[in-house]
Amino acid sequence: MNIIAVAINHHTATIELREALYLHENEIRDFIKDFQSELTKEICILSTCNRTEIYCIPKSLDLTYREIQDLLLKKKPVQNVSPSNFRNYFSCGAVNHLFHISAGIDSLVIGDQQILGQVKDAFTIANEENSIGTYLQKVFQSALKVGKRVKTETELFEGPSSISAAAVQLASKIFSDLKKKKVLVIGAGETSRLAIQNLKQKDVKNITITNRTLSRAEHLTKEFDARVIPFIDFKDVLHEFDIIISATSSPEPLVLKSDIEQVMSKRKNQPLCILDIAIPRDFEPSIKDIDNVFYNDIDALQIIVNQNLERRQSQVPKIKKIIMEELIELFSWYNSLQISPIIKALREQFEQIRLQEYEFFKNKFLPEEQQNLELLTRRIINKLLHNPTVYLRKSADTLDSQGDLNLRLTIIKEMFNIQNQINNNDE
């Protein structure tokens, strides 16, 4: 399978390079058209915050990885990119790499739950642009199947893999129904954004954001349909919230134990969950001694994350087994595409010889014997072709190197002189 893949990702490039080569959907559609006109028969482009990868079937067997890289950089000029920033894959290696991505074990954080959806989106775009044919269609369908099997047959995606996700998971253990709870998020950086994203996945609607720079808080409120309060006022309304998630860069604690004692008095001692994921901490650690205050800092949450990552890592052997099973199935399918025409050509050739000999000899038999002669010659041909047919089909079901399989098929074509017959059938 003449698949070429060229990848730049978190293994090979800095975040600045990855951001510079990130392709928006419209760019992907334009790039597909450019690649189709110049270099490829089939192409699919996967671009996320951590990778930009091109999977293609080349128009010419002489196409090199460098030509693909050069066309990408011509369309998306980026400084300080070198060949060492790219990883190149061919045939089984390209498919194996894609399967690892879909499985979630080639991500920056093992068990990334977004990547399978991103692979599906890339596949959808390529289909809409008519840039995928028989081969890449099957490859990406198999990749999506890998991801679905990993999701249903392993525990890779169980438990949070980030501090923000762990914070929301912990809050859901303290309160059985997060949907009805009021949440205050202090800070508007990426950690806060991820925390809000996780809250939204739990269907939490009552979210308020505060931040020293009001415009950054307002940006998040538009993205997540939250509300904003001025930073200077947040202490006055702390008692209104059931869950407080704080992730600022303040060098000193923002909230003291005495502040929370007043909050609990106003709340009439109703439970309060405080998730302090700032470094240094935004809340005075001694607040954990106050009754009905459930306080956890980043160290406590990191323990949860590490435990989950260890469990996810333990799933890798099982996932690699799934990948290998799907690789074998895919390449058996591909091998069968090559083998079926040979089996057909062999049978046609043997049938032609049988018919010639039957026509030559049938008049030497009585009319009532000719039917038995026909049956006899058919049975002989079927028996002669049984073992070669089984051998060829068995070859399709084994993951031999492509070179070994091609050598076997070449020998059979030459031995029985059926190359021209196969070419005529293809036409």
C-alpha cells in the first residue's frame, strides 16, 4: 500500500512551530486542492494544536517526502523549520502511526479524548473534498474503528488526565448533582479555561468568572456563556457560590482563613468546595481546618492525575494488541485486492485450456458420455487449482512484508504467464 505520511508534531517541534503550521479548516480544503493538482491521487490532512500530518497516495512512485514538506512550507511559510522537525512514514508504518493517534496513545497526554473526533473531522473534510479513494477510505475507517474499540474495550479514557479535569471530578464527588451548583472561577488563563470546559461537559450552567484583567474574563464568558464580576468585588460575593476554582498567578494568597470563616457564617455552614490549582496557592491552606470546607490544592489533585495516568499506561499493551489486530485485518484486505485478480486469471486460463481439450476430444465420446466428460474435466481443474487458491488466500491473511508478497505474486504471474490477462481484466 503506497501510503506516504509526513508529520510534524509534539515529538519533533516546539509549540511555536506547531502553532505556526496549524491549518484551519479552510486552509486544509485549499491545501487538499493544491496537493491533488500537483502531487497526490488521494490525500487527508490532520491538523490540531499538537500536530499537522499529511497522509497521501502519490501520483508518482518517485514522489519524495521532501516534496511534500516543501509544498506544505511553500503554502504555509514558517521560519526555522528543518527536515529534523518532520517524521516520515511509508506503507505499514504510516498506517500504524495513524492507528496509534486514533487510539489516543500518541498524544501529548496519553488518553486524549479529543483526538478521535479530530481524526473523524479530517476524514469528513477529505470526503467532502473528494480527495479520498478506495485506499485512504479504508485506512481511515480502520483508524476510527481502532479508536472506538479502545474506548469500549479498555479503560484508557477513565479518570481525569489534567489538573483541571481532576478538579471538576473531585467537585462531582463532593456534590452529587453539579448542575444545580453555582461555580466561581478565579483567573482567566488556560487552566481556568480547561476547568470551565470540563464543567460544561458536566452540564454546569451557573458559572461566574472573575479576573484582574476584565477583558480576558469577558472573552471566556463569551466562549462559554458564563457571567463576569469585577475582580475587586469577588470577595464580597464568595458566599453565593458552592464551588470555587482558583488559578491565578498571584504571588500572595488572595483569600485568607478569616475570609472563609465569614463566608461559612453567611452560608449557614452549608458545604463549600474550594479547588486551588494556582502556584503559589491563592487560598491560605489553613482553611481546610474549617468545618464543611472541602479544600484541595494542586498537590492533592496531581496525585489523582498521576494515579489515572499510571492506570492509563497499564492499558497500552492491550491497546497495541487492538492496533495489531486491525493492522492485520487492513493489510489482509489490501492483499486480497492484489490476489483476487490472480486467482481469477488462473481459473480463466485453466478453464480455457479445459474447453479447448474438451472440444477437441468430445466427439470421440458418445453423446450420452459427453456430459460426464464435461463434469470430469471440471473436477480435475478444480482439484488442480485448490491448493494454489488456498495458498494465495492464505498469503492475503498474513502480515508478510509487502516485498515478500509481491515476489510471490510475480513468480506466479510469470510461471503461468497471466500478466497480460490480469491487465486486460483491469481495463
